[in-house]
Amino acid sequence: MRTRTLAALIPAVALIPAVALILAVGPGPEAAAAAASEQAPPAASPAAEEPRGIAVLPFTPRGAPPDCWDRIRPSLDLALSGRGLELVDPARVDRELRARRLRDLNLLTREEIRGLAQALEVRRLLIGSLYRCADGGEAASLSARVVDAGQLGLESVTFVGVEGREFLGALGAGGTVSRERTLLEAARRLAIALFPRDDKERAEAAAWDPLKRSVLAPSPALFLSPRFRERLPASLVVLPFRNRSNHPGAGQIAADLMACAIAAALPVDLYDAGDATRRLLERGWRTGLPVAREDVRSLARDPGVAAVLMGDVDRWEEAVPGGGLVPEVAAAFRLLDTGTGEILWAADHERRGDETRSFYEVGNVRLAETLMLRAAFEALAPLVDVFEPVPISSQGGLDP
């Protein structure tokens, strides 16, 4: 789903007094009672009322140390609460996850999401991944998505990367930055990106966004089906990528970042990967390997998605602090139609961190995650022209 504002998600409780007033001045008590008995739903018990607030699930470490979530969680809870969100008590969330034996939180099925949301008395879950934990204050990076238990697609998804040198002036010299400050800033940016309160905050989030036109270099598609316009997918899911690189978590990280790029570029309903991945695994698929045509077509029925995006990470090289080396990434992507099992689009792209180098390397990109996000976004560029134009300038995208 396209990102929506927090105001659009709050139930219209303000209408209740007005409805009561209309009923009170309606046609006679007997007629009103008869109408109410015919039209009004049964009174809901407190347990059946629409759940409010949001539950923050423990973020999955993907490259970050195992204790990274414990470090950033207080800052994230503070940032979200400061935006008026009602957070479920973390201890209650942890107890419910243990009771349900839910471990891989990035692959929850819709049934699991709905059951968990109902048990926690909320409508939305915040699920995410941690890539860097500001060790030595260097950098923190993470991605997160808001899942609404009442709808099929994701409500919003975003990536945030913070480098400690941002606090040290233009040349990044003259001191060090604490891990706590870097993590606090990462949590603050994530909260604003997911739940902006006004245009000023949207502009602030756009200023951090790595998807800026000045540094993007759209990649031509290797293949675009001549029937793509006829079979324009309204929904898609991103499966975990095959990892051919030396980085142990690159496949899943790249899939996370491709989901962020799709949310910024294409007007489609983006589904969480849990149902599709589980279904394929049950049919004998191994993560990252090619999928048989009949298995792809099975996803049209359950979870009912129109297309599936797969990929391969061929290179993922990290920068070496002080060593003069910059990160490099390379990946290939393909989009398959679940109605026919055919390939609709295929592309590959690679990036180096010094491609936008400027005075004293100020323009260098030091995070491999940022490079992969840009590579994914640039690879999608040919598809943006096929879909209806989408105004994404607030996310640093393709608009002038």
C-alpha cells in the first residue's frame, strides 16, 4: 500500500456524538428503537473493540550484533511515543511471541499477524531489520515496515542510515561520536519517516533520503516483456534473494532494500513475504533458488499476489574505514507473473561508493546498504515509465 499519514489511520471517533444526536432527534422513540434494532450491529464487548496503538516487534539483526536491538529499542520507543503513538508494553510483546513460538518475525504469515495483533489488542505491527549498530559511533542502519492486520499490503516501509561523521562537520574531522547519539538519531529518523506529522517533517525526511535524483543513474532493463502493460501487476511480493557474495546476510538485506525501493517508486500493493515464502518452502523450494513455473502460479491463489520479485546478490563489499576502500555492490533482479509464471522484467545493476565523489571525498557513500538501495531503485527506473506516474518527490525520488 502507498504510505498513509497517521491522521488517516485514526478511527473517526469524533463522529460518534453526531450520530447519537441524529438518532435522538429522529422519528419517535418506537420508530427509532425499531430502526436501531434492524440496522445497528450488536453492542461490542470491550474485548471486541477495534484495537488501537502499535506493537513494536523485536527487530531482526542482519549483520548487526545480537544485542543491537536491546541498545536501540529504548530510543525507538521514545521516538515513537513522542509522536503520540500508544505502544504495547515490550514485556507483553515478548511474552506473546514466546507463547506463540514465533521466531522469524520477517516471515510471519497473515494468519500469524492477525492473531498476534488481536492478542496484543492493536491493529498495526512494526517489524524491522538491523544492519549496523553504530559500533564506535561509525554508522547505524535499519529498515522497518508497518503491517496493518486488517489489510493485505504493507502500510509503509522505509530504510534509514546514519553515519556518525554527519555530526562532525563537512570534513568529518575533529572528534568522535558516541554510539548512543548515532542510535538515537537513527531511531528519530525512522519514526519521522514512518509517521510524519506535517509537511515540515516530510521535507526533513526527504533531506535524509538516499534516493536523490542528483546521484541516481537509471539502469536500462535487460528484458521487458512486450505484454508487460497488458499484465501490469497491482500487487507483488519480494522473496529473499540468492546470495552469491562474501557477506553472509546480503541476500535478505538486498530483498529488504528492494522492498523499500518498490515502495518509493511503484504504485503497487506490496505484500509481506511470509505467506509466499512459506508456501514455496512447503512445495520444496530452497531460499534464493529458481522457482518452478507451477510454484510461481500457486502464489496467484495463495496469498493472491499478482507478481513475485526475485534476485541474486553477486557482490557485496564493505568499505574499510581509513583504508581508502569504498563499498561495492552488484545484483540481478527479475519479476515473474504469478498468472502465467513468465518473466515480466529483468535487470541487473552495480554501484561503487565513490561514483559521486567530491571535494575530500565528502560525496562518497560509505554504507553498502545505501548503495544497494540506490541500485535497486535505479534498476526499477524503466518500470516507473510503464506504470502511472507517481509523485514521489517527498521521498527524494524521480520528480524534478
